[in-house]
Amino acid sequence: MSEKLPVIAVVGRPNVGKSTFFNRVVGARIAIVDDQPGVTRDRNFAKADWAGHHFLIVDTGGIVEGSDEPLDQAIRTQALMAVSEADLILFLVDGKAGLHPLDERLAEVLRKTSTPVLLVVNKMDNLPTDQAHQEFWSLGIGEPIAVSSLSGKGSGDLLDLVLEALPEGAHTEQDDDTIRVAVVGKPNVGKSSYVNRLIGEDRVVVSDMAGTTRDPIDTPFTYHGKSLVFVDTAGLRRQSKIKDNIEYYSAIRADRVVHTSDVCVVLIDGSDEEVHAQDVTVLRTAWDAGKAVILLVNKWDLVEKETMTSADFEKKIRARLPFMQWVPILFVSALTGQRVRKVLDTILEVHAQRHRRVDTHEVNEVLEKLLKKLPAPMYRGRRIKIKYATQATTRPPTFAIFANYPKSLPEHYIRFLHNGFREAWRFMGTPIRLHFRGGREE
């Protein structure tokens, strides 16, 4: 069984430290503070974990004074959309600046929701001496929880409360027998047309206007006795192109679908005869998420064919991204149905590769050959000894490699081992990961 991750949304006015808090929880500098007014432009959406529990955390962007929309409407839109997507709301306020009228207006909205809300008072850098957070009792949200995102004070206690506050059912399990297929790509590349062609009926609205699809739409499908669920998503845009709250949350939904899928079918527009930076971003998002990936070059019926047209296009794509040499590429037309069914066979193939497990003895035979071909380098005058390896997990295939100095292996040698494993088993369509672990020094 696989887990459907609960979503925790962080809401609040600007400059209360949401991005700093987000980075603290995720454990990496993903969010970048943007001083420009408007919707948050960086990718404030990531997987995090605490005490063995995994969840998705979303920084919703601040409510900006002076918005083109009336202030009350902007507050209500942002808060209600956050509530509709989340299993838990973290309402962040600024303990250093004190109570603000925008905090009170947002609290009015949050008090009316059935979604659990925790009131988090940030910038409490002098805990436990400073008790300024007590004034936020007046918001009527519940007990103010004091934290300092900058120093990390109070973060652990808060995350314990987060796990307790998640409603029953937020952690749900999905049947492994069902293959979830995310159909992703930038706007207007034909995702909805592809899904409609595949199932033979117009289940998804199709329009020439980019951004027609707002919500992910699940379409069950059975093929060769396998249960598949196709999810047509809103286009994944660069965050700088996301203009309003609706598109912002549509992008979050699409990103969430990628993280909860098994296979990502990435569509690009073949009629452009070019691989755009946005296409690269979509492909990298799916690959980095550890999903099986298939690239569909759609609208191929519109391309004037020459002898090597598809081969040249494929070469161009694979040269753009190194990992693309392991991604199946199909040239299709959702309009005419060209090769649309072949995609189904490829989905089953890459899904099987993502679940493939290699016996430990076979892993070590390949590792031994690689070590004979190129021994591990020296570290501080001593040879790095790679002792053995085993496949730790699947989805994606992940190998644990044990060595005396695991953190000292240079990147070029890690790539050598990675490529050697690829040549041995290929794992077409799925990423593989190598984790290096320590053992006793010899």
C-alpha cells in the first residue's frame, strides 16, 4: 500500500516569516522571499517529514495590501482556497510586530472553517522570556504557539502538535494494484485532448484557451487487466507566470498529483519543433520526484515530415537533459489518435521497471566488475573501500552501497557507479538512486 500525503497550508499576511518557516520545516532553502507584491512566485510546495510521518507543506503567499482586488475579497479568496486544499491550516502571525488588522480579518475567515487551524506566532526569538504571543489569544483561533523560524525554537513542539491535529483520514492508503498516471505539461499542449482520445469520450473540457483545466480530473481505465487512473492536470507553469490565486492553486494541485502518482506522462508540443525551458522544468519535476516518466511529443500530425525528423527531434531532446536517455519518447497525435494506444503499453513497462527488484548477489556481481574496472579513489592517503551493495527499496529503485568513507566519494565516481548500474539493468523510464552508507574503517 502507498500513502496519500496530507497537505498542510501556511497562511498569513506578508512579512510574517512564512518562507523562513517553510524552509525550516522542509529542511532546505527552497522558498525565496519575494519583495514584489502579488502571488508568491517561487516554488513554495514541498514534501517534508517529522517523526516518521510524511506530509506536503504549502506556503500560500502573503495577502498584499494595495491589491487590485478589494482587500476583503483578496483575503477571503486566498484563505478559502487554502482551506479547500488543505487537511490542516497553519495561521502564521508576527510576534515581533504584534497584532495587525489583516491578522484579524484573516482570523474571521478561518474561524468559520471546519478545517483544523493552528495559530503560530513567529519571530519569538527570545523564548521563553518573551511572552508577546499571548496577545494573539484575542483572535479566537485557539492557543497561540510560539516559534522562531530563524533559530528553530519551538519548531519541534509545533510539529508534534501538527501530527496530533491532522484529522483522521488525512493519512490514507491507496491500492498498489492501481497505477496512477499523471498527465502533465505546460498549458495548451493537448493534455485533455490526449485523455479524451484515450478513453474515447469527452470526459475533459477541451479549449484552445490555455488554462482551461483547473482541477485534476480522475479518469479510471482498464488495460490488459490492469487498473489505471489517468489524472489530467492544470499546466505546470513557471511560478513567475502564475498571475492569480486560481492559477497558483492549480499549479499546487498539479505538483501534488505528480508527487502522488506512479507514472508521469509529460506532453510537449511537437508543432513548436523546439524544447522549451518550461518543458525541461516539467520533465525535471517528474524525474526528481522519483516517478516513472514517459515523454509524448504531441501534435506530431502538424509537423512537416522529412527523412530524419523524429530522430533529429529525439536527439535534440536527449541532448538537453542527461537523464532523458532513459526516458521513452513517443511521437503522438491526440487529434488523429496516432500511437495513442502504444502509450498504454509503455506505461505498463515503465511502471514495472519502477517496481523492479534486483537480487543482492546480482547487485554485488555488477559492483565487483565495476570496482575491477575502476577502483575507488584515495581519501587522505587511504583507499576508499566499497564493501557491498543491496537494493534497499523500489519506487524508484534505490541501492544502498556500503563503504568506509561514504561521504568522501567524488561526484565523478558516483556517476561512474550510477552509469554502471544503468548499463546492467537499464531501468528504462524510471530514475534510480544510490545511497552511500558507512561501515567500520579497515
